[in-house]
Amino acid sequence: MGYKKYYTNKIIWYLLTLVIAVVLNFILPRLMPGDPVSAIAARAVNGMTDSTAIQAVYEDYAEKFGINLPMSTQFAIFIKNAVRGDFGVSFSQYPRTVSNIIASSVWWTVCLQLPAILLGWILGNVLGAVSAYKKGIFDKGVLPVFLFMSNVPAFGMATVLLYVFSLKLGMAPSSGGYGFDLIPTASITFFRSVLAHYQLPFWSVVLITIGGQAIGMRSMSIYELNADYVKYSRFMGIKDRKIVGYVFRNAMLPQITGLAMSIGTMIGGALVAEIIFSYPGLGTTLLAAVKGRDYPLISACTLIITIMVLLANLIVELIYGVIDPRIKAAQQD
Amino acid sequence: MGKTMLEVDHLKTKYVTRFGENVFAVDGVSIKIEEGKSLGIAGESGCGKSTLALSLMGYYFAPLHYQSGTIKVDGVNITGMKPDEIRKKVLGNEIAYIPQAAMNALNPTQKIFSFIEDVIKAHDPGVTKKDIYDLARERFEILGLPESVLKKHAVELSGGMRQRTVIAISTILSPKVLIADEPSSALDVTSQKMVIKMLKNLMEKGFIKSMIFITHELPLLYNVTDEIMVMYAGQIVEQGTAREMVFDPLHPYSKGLMGSILVPEKGAREAKLTAIPGTPPNLKNPPKGCRFADRCSYAKPACMLHQIAESHLENGRMFRCYLEEKELREVYRDE
């Protein structure tokens, strides 16, 4: 069966891509100028005057973080530990482990971004389909507004929302994931606070997502509405409502790729919204890691992004084979 | 004489362009087909053949619009019906259509059977899935299509198979009139033959009661249809039996059209292939006089002045020329 071979082939390619990405993830942060260990050591030796002692402290840290070893050995250790989910100790938030930092921030990002992207995607597709089919105000009024919004830079949108709804109208808190006076517990007060803090970052992502998805869906729908099968179905007496169903199902197919791409890149995309709203997610963590030259944390964050992008793409390819018979036919060749 | 299946009287339809101009692509066409008969419509690209096919179904959507004339299917006038009534009562079960690009006529993400189900349910929502399946399987079998096609997607079928599947779907409700718009033009000779055989088979089995076959290939019409109409610039310029039209065309355009093709008959092959000079007129501003006049080598100044009326001969032939039959025959003989 050519089907199985096709997928095996695909998975091998994805694994190869992953290996290359991991190597780059490891090397690139380490090529940044500056030495993080000396920064940490400098903090530790603050006030010390004995240069031998300072040197000893530095070497102690260098050994602890393993940066005195050759790059290849460091890489081997990194891989060995990474497979077990251990990304080492953070440089900038020493002595917290990278895994611990990521575990506490990744869910904030996923819970913020995933629903926001999904909602933006769904609303965008509906808007695109409606403006292609109904035209009029949707096509000439609503769509351009959302298109305009989608071209507003993320920081612009976040800042505007922050200014209008938080500062001027006071409808939502301006920063953080929950009230600063609360301790994360499973209480209703805490949940309410989280929900209130959720609104602005959430909508800032949704509003930006809609336009781009809508414009893609609109052109796909227009293309499909003029396809020969639409005309033929009409002349076979099939109701327009049913035909519109065919059209939108077919027009949706390329949009799934768009969804997978945005889910894959959601952590990178989260950066701006999270920073502006001081949201305790992975984006904020990544920024802090870059600022603190925290190699292990940067590598871990970028690795998560890489794996998510690859995984999202792989899933899309696997789903495509099932939902689009044209691709299935091509894959079987 | 059989029952009249389709009677079209001076049908006029137009395309309305974005700038509000009217283009009369079908300009006063009259057609009459009896039960068991087939009619061929020939003409060069852009003469209005396909538009005529679409217009005959009485179901118009932009940019095509109805202007005037009547269409009667089995005695029932459909021109006054509401679109939804036409959709439900006429399309598919009274008049069926085989599109020009049947290759792309099927929804790529839908299985053949699922589409057949939609077609039948659009006309009779009460039918069960099993009944539809039995009907489809039986019909496919009679038409020589494997049952497995029903469970496939269009992309899994070859071009010829796809075309025959479309024909089977189009005729599944046993329509009274089948309009086939270039059903075999995109196919190789073998597939073409199968398509033609299938259409003839449908007629013999009574799954269709009459047929309109549109093509630019005249030899094909001679083999398939009883009568042939030649269309030029939205009008019918000549009509007669297939034999008359191929071997004894009267209208200068028909004659030119016959002269520009290879008729696979003995003797005809040696005849020189000639092209008709010039291009058809722009239908946004049709000529005042004969529409063919500026390409016609027999045109007289009078041809440019008035619209040319149809001349009907005793044997039922019709042609649209300023010259009379006798005059035309004399000119042709002198050549």
C-alpha cells in the first residue's frame, strides 16, 4: 500500500527536520556575544576583592553550567538530558530548573492562545464565506474593517485595547494573569480574576486573526463558487443551500493549513501580547531568557516552538489525506 | 408523428455585462423535438451554442437573463415558473444537462453515490437511501459502469469514466429532454465512441425521451442525431435532417462550416479543406442586416440592410438567407 509508505516517508522527513532544528536551537543562542556565567558569577562575587577567589567562583559556575566543556560534549549532554525532559538549570533564574519554569508558564500561553486562535479562525472563515456569498455590507464594510485590524501590528492592537478598555473604561485589569493580591488556588475568586485578566490579551489575538483568515476564505469561496461542479449541481436541481455546503467544505481545506501554522507559531506570536499585558506565559519567559542570555531556557523555548510547528504540520498532512480525496489520490501514486 | 417533447418558441436570452450592456447570445431561437428524436446544434466557438443549452433549462442566474419567448416541455410551459419550482419540477427530471467540462462537473470531495443521493433527494426528499442505491446500481449496471464507481470520488476515475458517470447521473431521473453540451469534446476517440454509444443506449432503453447534442464536430452530429441546426451569432441559420445538412447545405455559413471539416465519407476526403474568412460579429452591437454578410462570399448590398427572415421549405427545412433556395443552388453550381 502506497499510503503507508507515503506516511513513513513523511515522518522520516519530519524527524530529519527536527534534528536540524535542534542543532540550530542549541548553537544559535550560544553564538550570541557575551558570557552569561560571568554575569551570574559577578553577582555572586559582589564585594569580593580576591581575584583568585573570584576566579574560583567563576570556574565553579562554569563547571556547574558545563560551559567549560567543548561545544560537542555540551551538545551530547544537552540531547541526553533533553530526551528525559531535563533542560538543565536556568542561568537567569538560577537555581530554578528550565523544566520547572516552562511547566509553570506554558499552560498560560496555551490556554490564552489556543482558544483565541481557534475563535479567530472560525470567525474569520465565517466572515470570509459570508462576504463571498452574500457580498454587500459584509464584503464592502465588515471585511475591510477586520482586514485593517489584522494589519495593525500586535503591539499596536494590544496597546489600543489596553488604553481604551483598561485605562479609559476600566472594564478590565491592565496586567498580569490574575490579581496580584491572589494566590493561585482552585477558588471562585481566583477563577474570576483569571477570567477578567484573560479578556484583553484574548481579544487582542482574536481581532488580529480574523482579517487574515477571512480574506483567504473569501477568495477560496469565490473560486469554489464559480467551479464547474456548482453549475452542474444547480442544473441537477440541487438546492442552493446544499451547494453552498459543498463550496464551503471545499474552500475550508486550504484554511486548515493556515490554522495549523498559527497554532504552531502561537508561542512566538504570544510574545507581544504577553509582554504588553505582563501575562505570565511562555512569551514573557522567552523574552526574559533572551535578555538574560539564558541558553538553556532559550533552547528549551525554541525547541517547544519547533516541535509544535512540526507537529501541527504533520497532523495537517495526516488529516488532509483523510478529508481531501484529491490529496489522498495523489499520495497513493 | 411522435409527441413533442420540447418546443421552444423565439427564445431570447441575454448576458448583462458589468457595465450594463446587453449581449443577446440567444436571439430568437425556435426548436421542436419529438419523442425519440435527437437534434444536433453546430456552430463555431462563441456562436451561442452553450448559452442556448443553458437557456433551454429555464433556470437563469447572473449574468444570464431571460428576455422573451417560451419553452414548453412535454406541453408544459416552464418560462413562467418560479426558479424554485423549475429547480424542483424541471431540472434533472424533465430537462437534464451534461456540461461541457464534465471532467470538473463533480464535487472533488464528495463520493459519487452521495451526490446521486443529493440529486434524487432534491426532487423527492422522501426516498430512502437504500432505494436510491438500488436505483443507482441498477442504472450503472445497464449503462455498463461498475458498481464500485458509486463508492469512489471523482478524482479516482479516469476522464472517460468520469464523463460516463456524469452522463449516468444526469439521466438518473429519466428526463424527457437531455441536453448534452460537447459531451465528448475533451475525450480521446475510444472514450468518445463509448460516450456516443452510451447516449444511444439511453435513448433506446427509454431513459431519455429526446436529446439535444451540441458540438462543433459536424461528423459526430451526422452519426448521432436525426436533425442538425447550425447556429451563427445567436441565431439559427439553417436546419434540416442530418443528411441534408452534411451533404447539401444551403446557407453559405453551413456550407462553409461543412467545407472546413473533414467528413469521413468517401470522396469528401479529397475535397480541399477551406476556412471561412473573418470573425463572427460582436453581439453587443449586432449588424443591422444579415449577421453573416461581411464574411459571406455571396453577399449582396441588400444583405446588409435588413434583418433576414427564416425561409421554410416544404420538406421542413429552414434557412435564413437573403437569397432563395434556387438562387443559392445556382451560385453553388457555378463555382
